[in-house]
Amino acid sequence: PSAYTSINISGFGLGFAGSMPVDEKLPLSIGAKFMYYLTGTLQESPVTSGSSSSIKISQFSFFSTYRWTDRLNWRGDLNYDLYSASLSGTGTRAQSASSLSHTITNFLFGVEYLF
């Protein structure tokens, strides 16, 4: 059934990231990461919703690390990803679509080991 359409969005992106300590005495640092994709492609199978005319991909991340020992850090990340596409024309799906968007928001927490 066409309800189980596979969508693949990819592209070429540029980004930057950085972090800074919160205080000289406190082993805590905060940081951010931003990715912007200059080009993008959209592939759907087994049916298509329309021809992709404009694709935008953006990714934001805010993170914090706490130095626990010389080799171990606690780390938390808040991530937000946005994928959107404007569609034109008709696809092979019974009802064509004019746009497609997908967002992902997650929080990750873990331990970093430094070699």
C-alpha cells in the first residue's frame, strides 16, 4: 500500500559548532551546533507525491558537558532537525501533495570517554 512510502532526503551541508566554559572553577561547558544544507534531494518509493522544487534542511543542537574525571564527561544534547520540501506537478500517488515536512526533536544524555 502507498501508506508505506519510503522517503530519503539528503544534501550537502555546511555547519559550525563551538563550546565555552561556564566558569573557570566549575568543570561545566555549554555549546551549540548549527548545520545548513546548501543542496538537497528528495526520493520517494514506491510512489511519489509530486516533483520536488525546493528542499530545505536545517539542524540545531545545544549541548552541555560536565567533566567528571580526567577521561569521563557527562553530556546532554538537545537536538532539533527540520526537513521540508515544496512539491509541484503530479506524482504517481492517487492524491498529490504540495508540501512535505518532518521535524525531529530529541534529548540525549550519556557519558563521553576521552582517549
